[in-house]
Amino acid sequence: MDLLRFLTAGSVDDGKSTLIGRLLYDSKNILIDQLDAIERSSKNRKDGTVDLALLTDGLRAEREQGITIDVAYKYFSTPKRKFIIADTPGHIQYTRNMVTGASNADLIIILVDARNGVVEQTRRHSLIASLLNIPHVVVAINKMDLLNYDQAAYNHIVEDYKKVAEVLKLNNVSYVPISALVGDNIVDASTKMDWYQGPILLDYLENVEVKSSVNLTNARFPVQYVIRPQTEDLHDYRGYAGKIESGIYKKGDQVVVYPSGVEATIEKIELGGKEVEEAFAPQSVVLHLDQDVDISRGDSIVKKDDSLKVGQDIDAIVCWMDEKPLTVGQKYFLQHGSKVVPAMVKEIKYKLDVNQLEKITEVSKADLNEVVEVKLKTASPLAYDAYSEIRESGGAILVDQTSFVTVGAALLQ
């Protein structure tokens, strides 16, 4: 049975947590004690209904304010597929939390309140989905029950969002009219929207074609640890331990060590303490090369015919996550896998305008939750891929050099 990772996104009060609660409730994925707990928590609701949003909004502040603050992960399954759901915040203040939840997603459900249509947060979250190359987008037009299931309102929102999708070059966009509160078109087809002929939400999630999240084409092995026991029994032992991020490695493969560019041959592969002929992502292994090469933690071992980019001047799209603005000349640690290098912001090329979905040049800073493209200068050469080509080796983070707090998510170009 395969696995689908997806997240919900959208503006505040669009019904993200309620949608997940409804999916879990109607697909019989709630334990009895969980249901009893949320029924007790919902006893003061005037209409007497169960507040399904409480299944994901577990923080006290979330329940008091009725909003999602942090990313909540839920797991459920049907006879066809397993699912991991990330319920992400809708408030602009917590956009950075949404970026975290979206980083590993195969699909994003963008909720739109049928009464409000496409708003700023809809565009912002769509922009992030575009930047992160999320393969599938479902636009769930929620609260149709509040508009008496009006087809014209649904059609108007679909036309508005198509313009956004065209500008952002979003692929595989689907539209579903729903009511998360009532349960229309979530797990069961609605009897009140016979004008909608498409799949209901759960059917779509069960059957959408998702490529394997494991890339077996491009071989990438970032070294996490150099094993050199120097004991009598293992006097000449030198192994390079790490997790294969992507691709397949075989004994006898010609490889290049980056960023130095030194060539070697794989002499031996150890998996679980035993020698094997080949290994593949996402296995953790120890590689042995046919010659002693100067390799450190953070270096990458790559097949000879599959090169990486190497440089110190690096373009990156940055989703800024810190209260203190990003400005030219500031210095950070750039963490790329297990490699950490000092880096300086050399230039801010442009900022992305969320409302107009245009690039704004001549920008002096980036504030919290803004998206900019910058040029970074690293203290030593970095070996990487463009994020748009290989996610595994194209993502990085910027870390404050004083507090060691993550201040930006970087998509290397």
C-alpha cells in the first residue's frame, strides 16, 4: 500500500481543521476515546454538534482562539492507501509554519471560503506550493452550504483561481465544492450538488497518481560521518557513513567526491554490518573507496556521470521566517544537509508580491513571511542541485550565527 503526504492550507477560518476532522470521522479513523474527548469539549456549542476541528487543534491557545497555530500531523488509512496529513496554520503570522508542513508534501489542498473567494492567503499559499514544486493541487471550495450550494458562486471562484494557477504555472489543479461542517463531497457524495460531476475528495486522494518520493535516478550520498577506528583489528578501516538521499550505488561504480572533485571507485558497500553488492535510497550505508581520499562530514559522493553544481556565489529563493528583517550584508550559517558553511547575503534580487504575483525589484530588506530571491556568498565552495530539479540536494536553511535559530528556508537555484 502506497503513502500520500498532503497538507491543508488557506486563510483563517476557511475550515482546514474541520475538513481533516471530517475526513477522519467519516472514514471511521477516530478511536472511541478520541471521539468521547471531543464530544466533551464540544458540549457548550449552541447547535449541539461535535467540533471536529478539535481533532487537530490540540494546543490550548488553538482551542481558546479557534485557530491553528502550529503544524499538526495526523495519520489515517483506507483500504486503498495510507495518508499523512499536515494541518497548517492559515494566519499570515504563521506562514513559516505552513512552509515547514509543505516541504515534504505530494499534494496540497487549498481551502477557499465560498463566501470570500480567492484572498491574499490563498495566493500566498499557492505561491509557496509553486516554489516547493508540490505536484498536485486541490482547490476545495468550502462552506457551500452557507450559499445554498450555488453553482454560480463555485464557477466564479474556479475562474478566479485559474488565473492564479496560470501565473504560478501550477500543474494538476483540481476543484471540488465541499462543506466540511456538513460533510458534503468529503467522504460521501453530496445530494445537494448534483451539478458537480467530478470525484469527491476522498476518492480523489485515494486514486491520484503520486510518483515515488524516492528518486532512484540521480545518485546523491552526503557523508555524515567518517569511520576510522584505528584499532589493531581495523587498522586500515576507512568508511564513509551516511544515508543515500537518492539514486543507486553499486560496488565498482566510478564516483566523484564533491566539492573537491577527486575521483575514486566504490570498493565495498556495507549495509547493517554486512557487505552488499548494491544499495539504494533511502538506505543508510557505509561506503569504502579504493583510495584514501580527504573526505569530511558534509561532502557528497556522486556517480561520475551525474555532476553537481559547485560554487560560492549561490542564487536562492528564501522564505523569511524571522522577526528581524533580512538585509544585504548580513551573515548566517547555510546548512545544506550535513554541511554547514558561513554565508553572507550579497544581494536581494527581488521580492515576490503576493497580491499581484509579480517581482518587485530594488528591495532593501525582507520582512517576516516574505519571499525573496537573494545571492549568497559562502565562505567555502558548496556542492548542490537546483531545488526545481532534485529536492533532496536543493533545499537548505539559513541559521542565525548568534542564536542558532532557523531564520529562513532556502531553495537553491
